[in-house]
Amino acid sequence: MEPPMITPIEENIVCTRKEELLKLMQNTLSNQTFSGLFLKIFAKDKAEKYYATLLMDRRKLLALELLLLSSQKRIIGDETLNILKKILNYPLVVDIYGLDEIELKTSITDNIEIY
């Protein structure tokens, strides 16, 4: 899953706690020009490296895709939420994109198979 051709608001932000990620998301959404967010999240543990992409509006998660880099698997669907909950407890490297209404709708239609 890829964001529209826009520049990230923040790149390579290290979040050592999930509360830091939440604050980053809230700060970005406090800008009223943004209707949603696109996040790229990297995390790892001893067994795997995780690359997650999330699309959300102001109220809910719209799409989530996970790539397990070591085992080269792509995961979508219900299993992604369980893995996301797990990796949120690890240190994360995050890129965050603020999306206006058109960019958000474009992202939804570009990733309709994951929505």
C-alpha cells in the first residue's frame, strides 16, 4: 500500500512507546486541513522484521497491510490487527503523511482490495 504522491509530514520518527505514536498521530490530525493519515511503520523483534502501512480517517482505521520482511509474507485482513497490537509494544520507526479529503479518498480507491 502506497500513499499518494505527497511529502511526509514527519520521517524516520522513533517512537519507543505506543503513547508517542498516538501523540504523533493526534498532533498531525490537529491540523484541520487533514482529513486522514497514512503511516508507514517499521518494527522488529528477534524473529521478524515488520513493515506496516495504515490508512485512517479521523475516526477509524480504513486499511492495514503488513509485510513480514524476513519471511517475505504479505498479510491483510483480521490477522494484521493482532500483529499490529504486538508490534506497537516494540520501538517503531514511523513516517506519517497528512491527507486532505481528496488524497484520503484517492488512497481508499487506490487500495480498495485492502479496505
